[in-house]
Amino acid sequence: MFKVYSQFISQIFTNFTLKVIRQFISSFMKTIKIRNSTEEISIGKIVCVGRNYAEHAKELGNEVPEKPVVFLKPTSAIIFSGDEIKYPSFSEEMHHEVELVLLIGNKIKDASLIEAENAIAGYGVGLDMTLRDVQTNLKSKGHPWTIAKCFDTSAVLSEFVLKDDHNLTLDEEIFLTVNDEERQRDKLNKMIFKPGDLVQYLSSLMTLEKGDLIFTGTPKGVGKVNKGDVIKAGIVGIAELTAKVC
């Protein structure tokens, strides 16, 4: 009887300890919220795709790519709808870029197109804030864009909707306003590389894991924001977000 009791107490202690450990770890990790769910998913890496809308590539004087242009953002760059975007002291030209963000639901590597599409667990809206003056200077020297893309608060996220709760048709409109003035509006179907194709390609370059986020590129209309500006962005039927520039 004592042995059974000891095992019972030990199990309770173990379960309690694991719960405390998970809570401790989660306090240091950023998570995304799922609409109509209490589940929160820890964010892994942030993979971004540039020049995925032809008109956006052209408006910045870039060639339309034959393959996705890939770069990364750190999780330290993440903030959420309602938070403030901090204007870095080392830039005078920060641009807004609104994007469809894919949530990866399971680990894949060298995936087939079907496997890639099945790995997409949900959708959200993101802002890929970019220091255009810094980026232009780096590009002119043949350097990576890291400094222009990875500063604190440069990745703004909405809540996410599960794929089971939204059938993505790519006919959805993506939009962004600054101080209620429309700056960007387009259809998702203008993406050069569609979501499944992007995930498949990225899985050929690196392992994708549950909680990874993929920013899929921005449509035409990007432009400068100033301190005090209020950005509102969204994708019809998926999510919206708001952030103030400070």
C-alpha cells in the first residue's frame, strides 16, 4: 500500500514539475495565438520570401526572380497587433510591407508538393518592416540585408486561423493603410510562388519544423512610415492587425 501511495505522490510531483518547467520555458518563448482556440504555439524560425509579387519587384527596380529570394528574421524581431513599432536610430526610411504568413504544423525536409501543402497548419497576417535606406546601401555593396530586416519590432503578427477553419483560395485581398490612407491592396493570387510551392522549395534548403513561420512576400505599394503613424493591415477573411510607429 505504501509503495502504491509513493508512486502516486511521485507521479503528481513529476506532472507538477513538468508543468512548471513548461511554463518557465514558455515565458521566454514567443507564441502565436490561434483564433477560436486556447492553444498557443511556440514560434520557431522566421523564413521570409522577397520579391514574390512581380509589380513589387519592379517598383523597387529589381528583376523578377526565377527562384524565391530567401532571408531570415530572428524571433526577437516579433511583436503583435497592438504593440508599437520602434523606429531605429540608424535609419531615416522605414517602409511597410504587408504579407500572408504561413504557419508550419509538422517537421518536413525535401517535401513533395502534397507534403508541403499538408505541412501548412494555418494563416496569419504579418508586417515585414524594412529599413529601405539601409537595405539600398547594403545592396550597393553586395552585402546581406540582415541589418535592414532584423531589427527589433520589425516583424508584426496578427492572430492565426487554422487551415481547417479557412479554405485559402488566393482570391483573398491583402491590404494596408497608414493613418487610414490606403497604401497597399492586391489579390493573393498575384504571388509568383504560391504557398505550397514556397514550402516545398524551402524544405529543400532547410528542415521546416512545427511553429516555423513563412512570410510570403508583399504586393506593390510599399512606402515610408514616420513616427506617430498608425498602420492597419489585413487579409480579408483571415486576420487583421494594428501597430503604431514610435
